[in-house]
Amino acid sequence: MNNRFVWVLVTICLVIALCLPASAGINQAFALQSLTGSHEYQSMPQSPGELTIYGRWLYPDRSGGNVPAKRFIVYVYTDNNPWLAYDYTDDSGNFIIGPFANPNPGKIKVKIYTWYHPVAGHEITVAPPGGNSWYDAHVYTPEGDGFGPFDDGTRMLDEALVVPSNYDQKKAFWIKNDLQDGFDFIPSKTGDYFALWQNGIDFRTDALAFFVPSTTCKGIVGCVRPKSIHINYLTPSNTDARDVILSEFGHAVMWFAFGQNAIETPSCEDHQFYASTSQGCAWSEGWAYFFSVADLTAGV
């Protein structure tokens, strides 16, 4: 075997070795659906002292039935380490997180946030008023003292982790899902979408506000997110309605499209379907109404 061939072979092996760690996190998400519950999945090789966990998250939808928590971030932590590991759920609510250092004999805990950040510039967040970054998003943590302890390897947390129907902030999960559907519908992705919502914090009942980036807060009272502008504030009676959420999302999409050159909308404060307003108001609200009635599953 000549020296040139040996060096070529060594180079190829090094490239493969360097690429494997980089691709592991990407492949992990795609492998979940096909491997979860299979013998091959449960026997995946694991280094001594390391643990990988998997499971599925559900939450109660508007009809009261449990549905998958689609593309939410899930954090794994312990009482001694609040940032042990994390990953996103897939469209079926499945997640696989790891490998990370096994805290055995200690237990692990998990929490799910109403936040998704696939790439820079495309953040989808539902947070309480006053929140100004993703870690302020609504969060649910299962009751109890945690899961495990687990032996090293790949372990299932539970058949399904469920946000309970009596969780008073469950509507934040509805809003996050609505925003996700609206974002997926946009053919050319643009902007990030930051909704402030809290049960019973204003107007004596539910309230929601949308914020998107701008150069200044423009003197808006309560504008707490850096470089943000208040898009709209919903009436208290209908903030949990999907069409209303998507309508407000449509306003944010238009803002990202026009930016500082946003369309002037005179006579738009009290707009109704059959009321005379202005061309600008008709264009702005018509676009928002489009999002509220579009079949988001059809794509554009």
C-alpha cells in the first residue's frame, strides 16, 4: 500500500469523524418518529454515564381534547443544574433529548415553554406582559419530584406528558399553536412573532398584545421589549379565538412586509365589515381578515 493511498484514506476517515457530531443533532429530530418505541431505538449505543430521554407532549385544545404540542421547546434539568439539556418537539409532540450527563442517583425534571426559534430572525413566543425574551415565555412543569433515577442509556420518560386542562395558562399553548400555523403558511419566511398574553391580567379578563421590531418604542405605555412597537390590543371577550389570533398575526406579517413604510390607516379605530373607513384601513384589515379565514393547511 503506497503512502499516498494511506493519506487519502486517513483524510476521508477524519472528515467522517468530524461530520458525525455535527449531524447528530439534526438527525436526532428526524429519527424520533421512526425509532420511538422500537427495539432498535431503545438499544441505541450510549456512552457510560450518559442518558438520552424521549417522550411526547400533549396539551388540551379548545375542544378539550389533548393534541400534540407542535414545536415547543422542552428543557431537562435537575435541582442542581437548571440547564441540563433541551430540544424541540416535532409536529407530533415527540421529543428526544440527549445524550447528557446522567444525574443518577438523582432524578430529572422537564418543563415545556411556549417558544420556538428554528433559525435566527424567526422567533415565535407567547409570554406574559412584561416579558421581553424567550425565557419569559409561559412554561408548564409537571407536578411531582421528577422522573427516574434512570440507568445509563436511552429511556422513555412517560407514555405522554400532558398539560392539564385546569392549567390556568393553557390558552398560551393555543396561541402558540395558532402563530405556528400562521408562520408555516407564509411562503417566504419573515420576522419573528412575540405575543404578550396572560389570563386575567387586564380588562378584567383575558388580554393579548402583539409586538414586532421597530427602531423605538415610540412612546407606547407598557412597551417593554427592546426595539418593539405595539401592533394591536384585543378586546377581552374573544382573545382565545383562533380567527382573532390569526387576524392579529396578519397585522404583524404586514408590518414586516412594509416596515417603516406601513400603510396609513385613517378611520380604522372602530372598523367593522360594513362600515365606511378608508382604503388604507380596508387594505390593512382585509389582509388581517384573510389570515383569519384562510385554510392554513393548504399552503400558498
